[in-house]
Amino acid sequence: MQSMQPYHNSYEGTPAHLQDKAKQLCWEYNQTSPREEERRRAILQQLFGSCDPQTFIEPSFHCDYGFNIHTHGFALLNYNCVILDTSPVHIGAGVFIAPGVCLACSGHAIDPAQRAEGIGSSAPITIEDRAWIGANVTVCGGVSIGEGSVIGAGSTVTKDIPAGVIAAGVPCKVLRPITEADKLKPEEISF
């Protein structure tokens, strides 16, 4: 479960007791006041496998295990994000994750008989530095999103996305590279 290799399992083999800590800590986190920054930070340190102090998550947040989630620098996860971390999830520095995003390492068997038996799969997810995941995106297991890329709102990402591109759709596909023309002009930026 903690390896970077995809695997298959059955529900009977899933260590449900490992979810108890995550469920409790997610519940506690989601009950905090917006002013309880230190308490939120402390809960994330207990919940995640590794958590940069500059990780900010707006409630409501849910995950399966927590210990498989690793942040590697400033990261912002907006409202109502879910991480099904049955495999490792790595979130790079400078990553923005919009409201309603689901990072789903786990999957169910395609064959209905196997699915009914509880057979499923899991594969890691990596979001590299400075990527932006738009609102209501689903990222499936086994996917890496390249450095600086933007995933358009509502997309379903089933395959790797290279660095420095804008990608969108169901299934998500590369639309074009990010270029100098995408930079805001100084007169367009207000402070």
C-alpha cells in the first residue's frame, strides 16, 4: 500500500483499522475554526506521511489513510477535496488544488463478477511543482501531472500529463503548451 507500485487487492484484505485514525483526524480538522491555524497544522502533521508546514487545506477535507499523502512545499487545497490514498500521493511545491477535486488512487475491477467480489486496484498519483488542478477535477490512480501544468475545471485525468501544458476534458487531453503569451501584463495585475 505504501509502495509506488500499482497493486490489486480485495476488500477483505484492506486494513480497515488503519482508516480509523484518518477518519478521526479528518473529522477533527473539519470541525476547526478558520482562526485555528496552529491546530490545523498540528492535525495535518499527525495525519499525513509528510507535510510541509506551508500546506493549507480548506475544510471539508477527507482521505482514506493520510499516511500515504506527502506535500513537498507550499500547497493549497481548496474546499471539499478528497484524496483516496490507497497508494502514495505526492503533491509538489507551489501546487494549487481547486474546490471539489478528487485524487483517487483506488479503482474497482472492470469485470462485474470481480467487482462484486471486492477486487480492486490502486496506483500512486504525483502532482509536480507549481501545477494547478482546476475545480471538480478527478485524477485517477497511476497518473503524474507535470511541473507547471494546468488541468481545466471538470476534467477527468486518466493518463500522465507532461510539464508546462494546459490540459482539459473527459478524458483529459493536452490542449496546448503554456507560453509567454499566457503571462498577465503588469497593467492587468492589481494589488
